[in-house]
Amino acid sequence: MRTDLNASWTMLWAWVSSHPPDSLALALTLLAAPLFVLGVRLLLKASGPEGIWQFLYAHLRSPLRLAWLLLVLRVDAGLLQQRLQSWSWVIGPLHLSLIAALTWLAMRLVRAGGELVLLRRGGLQLPDDPNLLDVNLEVRGLLTRARVLTRVLSFLILIVGLSVALMSIPDVRQVGASLLASAGIAGIVVGLAARPVLSNLLAGLQIALTEPFRINDVLIVEGEWGRVEEITGTYVVFRIWDDRRLILPLQWFIEHPFQNWTRTSASLLGTVFLWVDYATPIEELRRELKRLCAADPDWDGRLALVHVTDANETAVQVRFLVSAANSSRAWELRCRIREGMIAYLQRAQPQHLPRHRVQWHEQAPNGPASFQS
């Protein structure tokens, strides 16, 4: 029995020595799964129960397994290529599949990295209450950068993966090289300037780095008031106050001016204009404005001012300047101040409402009576 076992090992060693590629391919195939499981367990154990590798593996499990399997098959096919000439046609598809799997793995890794950044900062979430805009400027800025950069990098990885795949095919290698150059590897500036989609990617990077606006910022775009609902790699979803959506390319925000009402703070000043008679006592209006503001929950206590800003031949224009914590509260406050001041004039000073004066002239001896306004 011992002699037979020694003879078997001798024959096996002789075969391995005489067929090194075949034996290496066989060993790699047999050890592929155990090596993968062992490597994953070592990484997970080293990172702890709530470590970074636990999080990454949960997001990368499927593409990582596929990439490892295709890598092993590709190495085996390369080792056996000379012996199995009739199977040489499988190397090309395996190579393309491996590139696709690695591209998928890289895109998932970028996405997981973006989520990990947010998770490390306490699992950032945007509040539903717009009144919390002031205390979430940093949150919205980090969320904007993470989302935009993740999508831009994912798109670039997809372009590079597609280019490498095309370059591996002899008949279309030139197409792959041109696409790779236009994506930015050999000429990023020329590629971005020549293609609208890539120009939007450059605009996305600029927006992510400079932050002219963030997710949930209040903007005035094309005369419309609304909030930034979503920022993708190529366009922005702008939610207008009446729940319409305005879709704008990222490049539009680089080339056109727009108003950002929450750039550094959400607090705003609101104005109300009224026309009153010249005889209206302005001090009485100031006292009434302070009374209305003190009773209004949307007033933040900063400003409550009255100014005479214009005058014409019949009336004077009075501006009521008030402050609120954000644009939504400022709008409600303005409407209530306007209603309250009109009600006050109607109730307490109806004689000082705007009026059109007429001067009557007595009838002349030889002519009709006349009047002049």
C-alpha cells in the first residue's frame, strides 16, 4: 500500500514537472475559491465587526466574486492556450468580460466610498423641515460634493472601461484609443471642450468643488423660485414652488447668473410697499409694524423698519422692511404684514388712504364752472 502511494506521488510529480502550465492552471482552479474565502475572512476579521471592510464587502460582494472568477478563468485560458488551440477563441470574450467586471467593481467602489464618507459623518440626511436650512449648510454641502463627485467619477470609469474594452479588439482599437483620449486620459481639456456631455462633467466637478449651490438650496432660476432637489452627473433637477420640475444641464449654471437665497445663510429680508396719503403719520405706522411683528411667529426679531421710499403728486410710498429665518417664512410674514397694515389703515386711519384730490372752481360770470385735479 505504501509502495502504491509512493508510486502515485511519483507519477503525479512527473506529470507536474513535464506539464508546468497544465499543473499551474489546475492548482489555480482548485485553490481559487479557498483563497478568495480565506482572503475575505482575514480582511473582515482584521477590520472588526463594524470596520470599513465590512461595509465595503457588503457593497462589493457580487462584482468582487465575478471579477475573481473571471480573472482565474482568464489566467487558466492563457496558460492552456498553446495546448488547447481549438479553445483559443474563448480568450477574447473572457478578456472583455473581465474588463466589464472590473469596471463594475470600480464603479461600485466609488459609490460605496461616497456612502462611507456620509456614514462616517453620522449618516447625513436632509431634513424635511425647510426651517432647518441654516443649521444644515455643512450637511448639504458635503452631501452635494459626495453625490456629484460619485456620479462624475462613475461616468469617467465607465468611459475608461469601455475604451479599454474597445482597444482590446484589433478591428476597433483606433475607436477605443480615440474615445479614451476624449475622455481625458490623453487629452482631457480638448475632450471636455469638444463634447457637451463631458463639458457637463467638468461643470459638475467645478460645482462640487466651489459649491455655488447645494442640494436643497433655494434658488431663483429663470424667474422661478424653488429648491435644488437633485444633482446628477450631467443635470440638475430644480423643484419649483408649485411642484413643477425644471431640468437644467450643469453647464447652464456655469454660464448663466442665478440667485441663491441660502448660499451662506437662509435668513432673508422681506419688503412690503404701500401707497398712503401725504397726511399719514409715519410714526404711527412704525408702532403698528412693531406690534404686528412681535405677534407674528415668523418674525425672527432682527429688523422691523419703515421708510418713505417714493412720492408722487398724489401719494407717498412707504416700505416696511422685516426679517425672517428663511424664504418660506419671509413670504408668509410679508403677506401677513401687508394684510395687517391695510386693515390698520382701514380701521384707524381711513382718511389717510390714497386719494385723488379735486379742486373746484366757482362758476365764472360768463362761463361754466370747472374743476382741476
